[in-house]
Amino acid sequence: MSYWGSKKKLATDIADILCKVDSDIYYEPFCGMASVGVEVARRGCFARCEWSDASADGVAYWSAVKRGWLPSASPSSQARGEALRRWRRV
């Protein structure tokens, strides 16, 4: 999923740097859509990956994915996102 703050285009470059760190655990404090964390996990650079985020929307998204939900493959829009946020608060 792409969004305004995405690091998707930079994920491989960032992972190149992170995979050189001498550690068994990767901590991702700002998970968002997890482009970097997914790339690091895909490479198997760390024995364990811990992801977190202060964004309630990001946490809800990844919690749903963990339970088996998969996002729609169709493109979204800012208006659709705002509508879903309003619906979620009701």
C-alpha cells in the first residue's frame, strides 16, 4: 500500500544499512505500512523482529492482517480513507 509518508522506494537501501547492524533483534518503532520492516524480515537479517507504532490506524491495519484479513487490490483515495475513519469512530 502506498501513502504520502511511504518509505517503499527507500526500503531496500535502508535494509542494506540495517542488515549490517550486529544485533539479533530488529525494533521498528514507526511501523506505518512496514515497507522497511517487511524488507528486513524478508532478508532474514535478524532472528526476531519487533514492530510498533503510535498510529491507531497503523496498529489496527496490521492487527487485522495478522488475523487473516487482506486489503483490497483496488486503488484507494484520500476521500475513501476519510470515509473509513469516520465510519470507524461511530
